[in-house]
Amino acid sequence: MKKGIWTFLQVFAGCVLLAVATNGVLLPHQLVGGGISGVSMLLELLLGWNMSLSYALINIPLFILGYYLLSRRFMKWTIIGFFLFTGLLAATRYVNLPVQSPLAAILLGGVLYGLGNGLIYGAGASTGGTDILAKAVNKKLSFSISSVVMAMNLVIILFSLFYFGLENAVYILTTMFLSTQVTNYVVDGVNHKRMILIISDEKSEEISSEIMKQLIRGVTIIPGVGGYSHKPKNILYCVIGITQVAKLRRIVHEIDPAAFLSVTDTSQVYGNGRGFYRMNDE
């Protein structure tokens, strides 16, 4: 199957999930999503405006902005995603999933919305709205994309707090958080790893040898210099599974209790991690 066809099917599936989540769960329970789609939901709930129509009108100036500032490929698939999403919003307008309790609505709506966004973002596309605005602001004003999205979502939550009350605002915040986490898992994958940095003054060779032998993981030895002592020392870098962290800590502690160890969450790790590589061998 050609890449373009697969991308289209992925974006289409994502838009179906977004539309069903919006019309079938979120709007009936007054749960507002984030970004421009959330603004359109508020306009429908508060003023009775048709969401697909208001979403389309808000996006017109954003598409003009994106045409001049953003890449052609991104804009091409964003336009496709936009038309699919608005069309499916209209087509599923009277879909109403049999969900009664607020908790079930939060879980189902958040998961479906997150899955939809994850599929679309994973295809390198979007449905317009905040994605265009955030990328444009980032390019022109150097504000981070996450900061722009967070600011818009904060405004939506404040409006929800004012018009729907504290309890509903908490529901909306929870739904946003859940959908964001699901989106991240879909885009990044559930196979999260841990990035390890180890600094040992005298026993870096022994530590790296034991990591490779006991954990069957590759280690990169990076030459470094202490900022205070100005003495040369080796920095060990490796990526391991979550279940291997405790064993690695034990290895390091047994060999050099004074070693510095940093463990960081990471994702989207590619390539063979079993090789042994020295940066100063190049």
C-alpha cells in the first residue's frame, strides 16, 4: 500500500474517533476539549452555534497564516484532516453513545479523543486549529508549542469554571489530561525506556563492563571534564528497560557507591542498543 494512502486512512480513522468522541460523549456531558475544537464546543454549548460551522470559520484565518509560515506538506495534510474532521462532525452530529455517569464519559471521551489525535499526529497531520496557531507563534515569537496550547486550554477551563461550575471544570481538566496522555502513548508508543547517565571518577570501565555483561545493553563512553575540578572523567550513557533500572542501580552502587547516576524517562528509541561504542575512538 502506498504511503499516501496509508496516511490518508490513518488521518480518516483519527477524524472518525474525534467526531464520535465529540458528538457522542463530550458535548452531551458538557465536556469541552482543548484548543480551537474546545472553543467551538463552548460556542455550541453556550450560544447554540453549530460546532462544525464555527470550527470551519475560526480556521479560515489560521489556514491563511499557516500557508505563509508553515511547511507545504504539513499544511497539505492539515487541510485534508480539517475537511475530514468538519465533514465527520456534521455526519455524526446525532450520534449519542449510551454513557450515563460522568466518570464513564470522562474515560470514554478522553480515550477516544486521545486515540484520534494520536493517529492524526502520528501521520504527521492535524485537523487545523491550535496546531497551526501554535506552530506559527513558535516560528515567529519563539514561544514553545506546548506553552501556546497550555495557554489556550487554560482560557477554556476558566470559561468552563465560570459558566458550568467548579465540578464540571474539574471534569473537563481530567478529560484533557487523559486525552493528552493517550495521544502521547499512541504517538510515542508504550515501549518507554530509561536514559541513564553515570559519572564515576575511577571505575567507569568496570561499571560499563558489568552493564554490558549483566543487562546485555550497549554503553557509550563519553569523555568529559569536571566543572569544578577540571579533571578528565568518563560519562557513561545507555538506554535500558524500566524493569532493568533497579538492577543497574545495584551494579553501580556495588562498584562505586560515590558514582553520580541520573535516570530519565525517554521514548521513541530506535536502533540496536547492544553494541559498545566509544565516542573518543572516532
